[in-house]
Amino acid sequence: MDNVNFIQQALLLAVLATPLAAALLTAAVGARVAGLLAAAHVGLTALLILFAVGAVGARGEPGPHRAGLRVSAAQTFRPTSVPGDPGVPGLTDSESHGTTWGLLALGPKSPAGVPDPEVQFFVGVDGLNVWLVALTSVMTLVAVLISVGRVTDRPAAYFAWLFALQAAVTGAFLAFDIVLFYVFFELTLVPAFFLIGNWGPGRGRRDAAKLFFLYTLFGSLFTLVGLIGVVLANPTPLHPTSATPKVSYGVLINPAGQLQLPVEGPLTFSIPHLMRNATTWGLVRVARCDFAEGRLADATARLADAEARLAAGPATPDLELQAATAAAARVVAADDLRAATSDRARGRRLQIWLFLLLMAGFAVKTPILPFHTWLPTTYSEAPIAVTMILAAVLSKLGTYGILRLVLPLVPDAATEYGLEVFGVLGAVGIVYGAFCAFGQRDLRLLAAYSSVSHLGLLVMALFAFNTEGLAGASLHMVNHGLATGAMFALLGFLEVRHGTLDMSRYGGLIGRYPGFAFLFLLVCLANVGLPFLNNFVSEMLILAGLFDPSVVVPYGYGLAAAAASGIFLSAWYTFTMIRRVLFGPTIVPPLRDGVAPGLALPEALGYLIPAALCVVLGLFPQPVLDTIKGDTAALAQQADFSRFRQRRETSTRLHQLASPPALGTLAPDARGGPPAAP
């Protein structure tokens, strides 16, 4: 087993490092090795999946949590294949799901068992990122294949920057350290800037590159502030009475019935630790308020009893002392409750601000309406292969950031305002993107606005924040990347041969290019969500999550209806485009000089690979769903706790409690979710 762990870790490092090595090698040797290097990376990624998916899928869904006032390990991410994983002491066949590879220490070393306050080289795979890494590898290979022979201006530099972009995106998907994630997230801007500015086909490519860079960077700076705030707001909770510091993910009640809260320990940058810390401190605030309410109710009852006995007379010094003591206890309990309530409100306000800051960068990167204004210019001015990468892969960094950081680290704000704010924006984006797509004559812009519409559906599913929605969103990130990427790749077939993507200049292509027409029709049907093609399964899961009455508030049904209408609108503009371009009288612009109408083998493979995968995932989605279910269930369980805390905050129980809450009051029920608020 140790050898297997070593192989998995070596494969993960190879998957991360190979694109950077490919960039350097391509720049030195030339563009002729680009295809082989991209194919080699796909092979390494496939090997990593074969080794890692079994370990990731074996996690399964977290079982019922009965630990009382404690956050269990099942409620956090547990990456595997982590380089530098020390394992569990005393066990040879084990993983600790952490690393000892430090990059930047920001404080003294912590005692054993307590996370160190340092930025770490913490990378790994789990159910949420393993298929996105595979998507990045496959779509980079497709980008290389459809660029071979087309890029004649400094092709070695072009492919080197393309591999550098792959390295940055892969690093962002694999990162489990919050600073490391942000570094890779920002590094994606550099190669994308040069690829758009130097190899775009239009005269406005440099302006488009600057717009994309500055717009995205501006939003990302707000996200950086949010990430710093998350780290500062969620230090490691330590045991309040232990002689040596040790982590305590829960609230203690001693034999005397007194509440013992964890104390703040060192900072951590580990995303799994931050996820568990955020849930713990949320639980602490609720427990503190509940306990203070119980003490106040008890003190009020004792004061009323003492005053009743005094009123019944005769008054004695003992009765007067009891009444005074009870009155003093009630004042203290009321002060404790005010302090606990104030602390809970302060924590809630902080989460709202952190939520908005984090979403600033991810909303731009996705993009979510109205932060999409950079997209039409950038997509139309970038090389078609780069546009494909932007739509298929880079847009997923935004939704992946929501999934990996926003939902687990600010869950209270995400459950309270996610659907209200960004769900509404997503619903508007679905309809807006669909009508904009219908009004386009340029096929590239039609595909771009179609992507905006589908991403709005994905954002709504994320903020539904339940098992079905999260599973559907995780699968749809992969499905959308394949289908949209394949569509842009196939549009490149027309652009390179005829120099235009004006829809009015095409017609009857099924007679002129039957092979192209078949693949284009297949990909369009996948985008629409036809059964037995990949988007169908993920879209049905998304709709199931949006129509879930247990978590979606009444206005959410309107959002769900908008999501369903988006699927209809997608069919409307897609079939209109198919009818105009593929059928009817044959209308084909003249071929560009020196361009042959036939397909070269690399180009044909570039079209076939994503189209075939659309069919494969449509027929066999279960392996992907089995892989992601453990992590999506952990996120959904955290959402359940967040909604439970919100119910307790809004409940009026101040005069209903006669005693402090029992130890099991906050424990989830037998189904694994929190109990209903009394």
C-alpha cells in the first residue's frame, strides 16, 4: 500500500509539472513536439484517475453524525494522492489527507496534531477536482490538435504559452492550500493575456487582451481580501482546558453543566482545515446563545419563584437573599445572552462581507451576469483554440472557486443569500444569454452567449446547496466543458477554411461537409440536453436540486422555472441555428487561399475526442457521480447545519427554555442531517 501511495503522489506531481516542462521543451525544441507532449499528459492523467478514483470513491457518503456538539471529519474535504502526506502514526496503510511540505512559515511550529501557521504545497485529488483535471488535459490536447498547421506565426511560443496556461489551471484545480489556489488562479491571466494579444485573428486583439486581464484582475483582488478575511476569521480551535494544545472541533459541557468553548489557536491556510474550522466556530456561536438563553430562562424562573415566596410572606432574610441572588444571576445571564447574540450577529455580518468579496472574482471569471461584459470581445478576438479553452476550462475556475471555497468557508451567507442574489442573477443570465444567442449572426458569439446561459444554470445549482444540486453542478462543469469546447473547436473548422463565422453566409453544409455536419449536430444536441448525451443527466440533477422543497424557499420555484425555461430556450436558438447552417440550399463562402477542404488527422482527432466523450458521459455518467458523491454529500451536510443554525437564530425561544440545552440538542438526527428547530 505504501508503494501505491508513492505511485499516486508521483503521478499527481507529474500531472502538475508536465505542462510546465512541456512549455519549456516546446519553446526550446519547436512546435513539432506539442501534440506528443499533450497526449502524454492525457496518459498520465488517465493513470492518476485509475489509481485515485478508487480511493476517492471509497469514501462514499458521510454516515449519520452522532458526536453531539462536534464537527466530524466527514464534514470536510479529504484529498488523496497528496505529496508529503505523512500518514497516520502507527498505521502503514494510511493517509492523513494533509501534507508536511511547507512553503512559507508565518509563525512558530505548532505542537503535534495542531496545524502549522504556514502556506503549504498542498495539492491532491478528490471527487470535486479529479474530473476537472481530466477535462483540462483533454481540452488542451484538443486545442493543440486543432492548432497544428493553423498557427504559423511563432508556433513554438504559441504552444508554450498554451501549456503554461494548462499548468496554471491544473494547479488551481489541485490546490488545497488557499494561498496556493489564489496564486495559480491569478497565474492563468498571464498566458491567456499573451495568447489573446499576440495570436488573436482580429485587429482588436490587444485591447481585448487588456480588457480581459484588467477586468479579471480587478475582481480577483477583492477575492484576495476575502481569502485573507476567511483565514483570519477561522483560526484553529483548541481544547479550552488541555495542558498541551490540541485541536478541538466541538463544544464541551463539563460535569458541572458549564459550557466550555474552544479557544483560538494558530492560523491555517489548509482548505480542509478552514472548512472544518468555519463549521466549528458557527456551532460555537449557536451553542453559546443557546446556553445563555437556557441560563436566562432558569434564572428568570428562580427569580419568579423567590418573588412569589416573598409575596406570600413573611419575608425573611433568607428569602430576601435568595431573591437578590436570583435577580443578580438574571442580570448576569441577560448580559451573557446579549454578548452571545452580539457575537453571533457580528459573525453573520462578517460572513456576508466575506461572501461578497469572494464572489467578486469568481463572478467575473465564470462569468455571471452582469460581470460578463468582457466575454463577447475576448471570445471574438481570441484564437479559436484559446476561445475554446476559455469557455471549456477557464470559466470552470469561477464555478469551481464557488464550490471549493465559497460554499464551505462562508456557508451561512451562501445559504441565506446565494439563491437570493446570485441565483437570481443566474436566472436572469439564463434568459438574457439565450435571447442574445438567438440574436447573433456570428456563430462564435452565439456559442459564447449560449455558454453564459448554461453557466447561469450551473450557478443556480451551486447555490441550491443540496446533494442533487451539487452533484448536478459538479457533473455539469465537466459536461459543459466538453460540449461547449467541442462546439468552438468545430466552429474553427469553418473559420480556418472560409475566414468567416457569419451565419448568413452558410447554408446546406450537410451536403458539402457531411462529416462536420454530423459532429456539429451531435454536439449541438448535447448542448440542448438530449437524452443519452452528457448534458441531459447533469441538467436533470440540477432541476431536481432546484425543485427540492426542503431547501428551496418558495421564490426558489420561480428560479427553478427559469432554469427549466433555459433548457427550452437553448433548444430554440440551437435548432434555429442548425436549420440555417446545416440544411436548406447550399451556401458556402469561397475557400481561403492555400487551405484544403479535407481534414488532416490531428484536426479530425481534435473534433472526434470531445464529441465522443459527450456520448460516453451521456451513456455512462455513474462512475463520475460515484466519485463525487462523498464530497458533495459532505458539502450538503454542512449546508444542513448552516440552515439549522439559521432556524435557531430566527426562532423565538427566549421564554420557552426552562433549562440549559442538553448535550444532544444540536446533534443531527438519524438521517445525518440536523434536527428541526423546536
